Amino acid sequence: MSSFASSPVAAVLGPTNTGKTHLAVERMCAHSSGMIGFPLRLLAREVYDRVVAIKGENQVALITGEEKIVPPHARWFLCTAESMPLDRDVAFVALDEAQLGADPERGHVFTDRLLRARGREETLILGSEALRPMIRALLPKTEIVNRPRFSTLSFAGAKKLSRLPKRSAIVAFSAEEVYAVAETLRRLRGGAAVVMGALSPRTRNAQVAMFQAGEVDYLVATDAIGMGLNMDVAHVAFASLQKFDGRRTRRLTVAEMAQIAGRAGRHQRDGTFGSLHLDGPGAFAPEEIEAIENHQFAPLDFLYWRDGDPDMASLDALIASLEEKPDSPVLRPAPQAIDLAVLRRLADEDWVRARTRSPQAVKRLWAACGLPDFRKTGADHHARFVGRVYQHLSEGNGHVPHTWFAEEIARLDRTGGDVDTIADRIASIRSWSYIAHRADWLENPTHWAERTRAIEEKLSDALHAALTQRFVDRRTSVLLREIGAGLDQLPVAIAEDGTVTVDDEHIGRLDGFAFTPDASASHADARRLIAAADRRLAGERTARARALTASEDAAFALTTEAGKPPAIQWNGREIARFEPTRELLRPRLALERAAAALDQSSRDIIFARLHRWLEQRTEKLLDPLERLTAAAADPATSPALRALLAPLVEAGGFIDRRAVESVLVHLTREDRGQARKLGLTIGALDIFAPALLKPEPLRWRTVLLAVRTRAPMPALPPAGAVVLPGGPSQPGFRRIGRQQVRIDMVERIARAAHEAREGKRPFVPDPSLATSIGLEPATLTRLMLSLGFRALPAEAGALPAWRWQGRRRRKEERTPVNPNSPFAALAGLGR
């Protein structure tokens, strides 16, 4: 065996198409045993097939999270980086795409392998030239070998979809965009193959085979093709230069652009790259073009790290070990990955703590947390799934029950549905395949591994068929017959009434900022055309944002339909809803979905206009509540009055007197005078601001209270009503017997009764006021009792006489105060 480098550990650095992976495969096959870690399951599978052809099926192993083929006497292992069995003694080890150590999500895995994965005789680290400083800092004795690109990569400018050369790959960064481009190519050029990281190897290989065989001349892919998937691509066109990285939408780095663009050209055949956009954010900057063509990128100055061999002595020791900070200045602590997020959530469960009292149990829990979130459901949902798996692994015989396992995979063993439905089932079956490939998680893992593999293959074939049916050899639609441009130049027209047409074909309406497809265009073909056309509506939406900003106040309205969240409308269409904040009068605005998807500048001007309108309406209609709020926060206001105002403000300007009875006794004459100046009525039964009982202020006050409690809008009383029948409690009304009486009218009746009495001598109140507003005799009787009067026996037919005896003291009933309110502390004064 010849020696490639003079050092047992060597780094082979260079751009794409330098033969780094090919070199690693050659070096591994020259050794008696070996292992290579790859960034993608698809790439591991591709190289596995190549090595099997050289060494034979019985000598080669494939290990990924959800696929494990390990013959008894296997000597050469092809793995994903996460699945590399580091405890195996092999002569050769290689790590591909090691610069991924700088990736926030998976970087700690590649850094760990870079530092710890070693071959007995030879170790190769493959990566970008940008990795050189990290190799020098972390592995100073490593020999670095630079490899030049075999062919030239040059910029070919922006091209329309209809002008793309054959053997082109179009790269997009979302499934929706991939589908839209593939749909357009199908109608323009007869078809396209589709490659995404979420596809199973079987589906991906079938799609690539179509492209390689010339059945289609175009390939539409995500950035998964940037990680060494080898295809005969002459030109790479970027549909976008922005991607969502799991946290935010951002522009690709130059290194990421180069990694993808480098797929163009094979071996010594030159390649080109470009975009589908002539200008704007979809266009390459001159400095980006120069850097990509000359393979000059900013060197990495750090890698992410996490302890690859954590302490399993206890659950807390494991978490502490995983959160330990690195010693080297060029290493940074890895952001919390999904496995650690799940572990931390499960560690808060008492039953998990009870079952992880030994290192073996901790190790088993950590293994369960390593179950990838193939379905991308998020840490909380995934933690519940992992928790159920661990529950089974930590009880009984320590196996996942075969009945549960069988039921779940049987539910996925269906090939019906569209592309997205089948792809979702494949993501789900990968979780069960992962479980089946753990040696001690099932009673009969070999059987279930074969079963899950068969289901994945069946679903993969169905997905390939669905993709082919959808994007290949289907009749050209009249909607795109005349398209000679990229997606942003689709022939889309928008009428004054919002009707949207593509090449004179009606496809829906643009209401406000939301696009609603026409019912006749709701089938599979039309959905993709609508998704593509929707991109063209960006300019119209921006114009509408400016129109909203220039709108008069009359264009805005507050909607308060009972049972639904309150919202703001613009020209009759909902534009925003409310979210609570610590201040009742200052709710936060949340734009409706379509408006929230606008660019930042458009969102900013919409928010500014809506807030201005909201402030004006609040100032006009809720001025009494504004003044009460200001007085409650004013240090110049006496403590006793502030203690009254604090819960009153929290209640929205109305409060039952009994809730603050202990505060009222501390009010001085001056305090009561100031309360009157603030527009406050301290009544016999209620304390309230009468101005807030008017229909429009009452409606706005009710909105704010509903927003604070995240409750739907309650029914509002009819405008001008003073007495209502029983039923749900209405804001501003007091329930008395079978009726509800507006609180200011309750106070008028109370004052009339007190003015008619002479001390504690019996008297007969004038019933005219109660009769005029529609109070029933029983209601009036209950009210008089509530006010502290006692009825005296009356002769038949005569009006009852009453005697004042004072209100009985009852146990205090306090109105709950929001603990986050700035008035919460004041509400406790005087108690």
C-alpha cells in the first residue's frame, strides 16, 4: 500500500469538483478496513453502492440513523457523521465536508469527529479551504494537502427559465418553490426531476436516474445537491439567494453559494452558474461572482463544539457535560440541538428522574433523545414522542411493545395521497426505522427493520411515481404557454376589483393582502400555478401597503363580533388582531397572515399607520380610563386613592364596591374630591366612570379586556339599553334577580331612595323611576335589599314601605388583578 501523505492525519482541502471524496474512497479501499463519515444519508448511500461494486456486498456496511446494513464480516463502513461507530478499530477513517463544524445545528457533530475519529493507519479530513485555520489551530501536526478544481467554474449571468441550457439544475430553498419551478419547467420543457434532502435515497436515486438517462433535461433541487451528490450538471441556476435557516430568512453566504454552484461541471468539463433574476435580491453581486469563480472565501474563525463523550454518571452530570464550554478559543459552545432540548424537557419529568438512577439508564435515555425529529415537529412535540419511547425502554423487558410499533407502521403503509402526503409518511416511517435499527430497542429488531425498510421502499416508489406524474410528460397548460421569463415575470394581471388572471385565465382574487384562489382552479395543477403566480403579486402588495398608509381614518374599523377575536379592518378586510401586553390600554398588534409575510419596510409603515389610528381612537373614546391610569401611576396621588384606582384600572373602569371596601374607608374628603374630578362615581354598589358606559367607549373597553384575557369578544348590550333580561352577564350591567340593570341606573335608584328617606323612619319610595326604565317589582325589591333597606309589612294593594338599616358587611370579594400589571402592588394597599 502506497502512502498518500507523510502524516497519519492529513487534511485534503479545496473547492468542489476536486475529487476529494473520490480520493477518500480510493484510500479507504486500499486499506484492510476503513470508515467514511458523510454529511448526508443520500451521499452515504451513493458511496456505499460504489464500494459494494468494488469490495462485494458481504464486506461493506452502511450505517445511517434509519438504515443499517452491517454484514457479520464487514470491513468498510459508509456512515452519516452522526452514526459513525467510533468504537470500531479500523485502519482508515475519513470525514467529508468537515467545514460543517461551523453549522449551528450539526456543527458539534463534525467538530467532534474531526477531533476524535481516527484510523489506525491513516485519517483524512476533507473540506473547504476555509477550514485551514481551524486545522492549524486544533490539529497543528496535521499535514494539509490542497487540491485544485479539475474544471473552470464561470458566471453565465441571469437567464429566463425558458432560456436555460439543457443539463441545468435549478436550486430553490423551499419545497413550495421547488414545486413551482418544476411545474413551470414541465409546462415549458416537458418535465424536470426533483431532488430534496427529505427524499428517501430510493426516491432520490430514481429521480436522478431520469436526469442522468436524459429522460428530462432539467433538475430542480434544494441545496442538498451542494453536498457532493454527483450528477452531470452543466449549469446551476439559483431561483433565489435567500433561505430560511430554521431561525430566520437570510442571504446565502458566499461559501454556500460556491458549494452549490460547484455542482456545475464534472471532472474536466467546465461548468457555469447564474440566476433566474436580473436584479434585486435574486442577483449576484460582483464581489460574490469573483469570489466564487476564484474559490476565495473568508476563512473560518471558529467551530461549534459539544462533548462527544459526555459523563453518564447521572442525569444532571450528563446535562452539565453537554453544556460544558470548550477550552480552545477557536471553539464555541454549540447552540442547543434537538437532542439536548428533548433531554432537558424530559429531565423535568419526575417519572424520568425516577427511572434514570444508574449510568446504564442515563445512557439509554440519552440514546432515546438521539432519535431525530424527522417530522420537524419541534422540541415540545418531539419530546412527548421520545418520552413515550423511553417509557417503554425503561420498564418491563426494556423493549418497545411490538403491538404499538406494528399499529403505527401499519397506519403509514398506504401509498394514496399527493406528493406532500406521501413525503410526510416517509418522514414518519424514518422515525420507526430508526427505532428498528437500534439493536436492543425491539424484541425482534431484524424483522421490524426489514418491515420498515419495505414500507419506506414502497412509499419511495409511490413518491417517485407521484413526482413523475406531476412534473413529467403532462400536457402544457394554456396558462403558461407564452411564458418566456422567470417566475417573477409571469403574465399576471390584477384588476381594480382584485381579480387575478394569468394569461387571461381567472385564478382568484387579491382581497387586501390575501390571495384567495378561485374554486375552479383548486385542483393540483392550478394550485402550483397559483403558488407561482403568487410570487408576482409582491409588487401589488407593496403598493397596497402604501395605499393603506395614505388611507383616511374612515377606512379603518374595529370589528367586535361576539364569539370571535376583536380585529381591525381596512376597507372591510381584516388587517390585524390584538395581543395582550402589561398595559390594558396598549395592546400589541399582530398583522394578518398575508400582511405579516410582506417585506419589513411594508410591515413597518402598516404598523405605524395602524398604531396612529389606534392611539387616536383610544385617546378620544377612552380618555376617562387614560386619566384614571395616569392618576394611578402618579406618585402625587395619595396612596389610598392609588390603591382604589389600581384595581379599578385593571377592571377597565368598573368595579364592584365590595372588592375595594377596605380601601374606601381610608379615602379622605380630598381623595373623594379628586376621584370626582377624574370622572369617577363612587356608588352604593359599584365604582365606575360613567363616560365609559356610552356605547362606543363601552365597546372599546370590552375589546381591551377580551384581548388581555385572550378571550373571544362577548356579546355587547344594545345601544341605549338600561335594563336587560337575564342571560350572559353584559359589561356595564349588574345582575339583579331575573334582570340586568346598567350600573349608573342602579346608582340613580339608590340616590333617589336615600333622598326620600328620613333617617330610619319608614318611607315609601317613588316607584316612577323604576317603572320608567322597566324594572320588575321583584327586581326593585332585590335592589332595595342590596342597598341596605328592609321591607315592612304593607296592606293589600298598598305600596310597600321601607326602613333604612344599613348594608350588612360581607366577606370581601376582590376583583383579580393581573400580577404583571404595574398597578399590582398598589392594588394591595389598604388591605
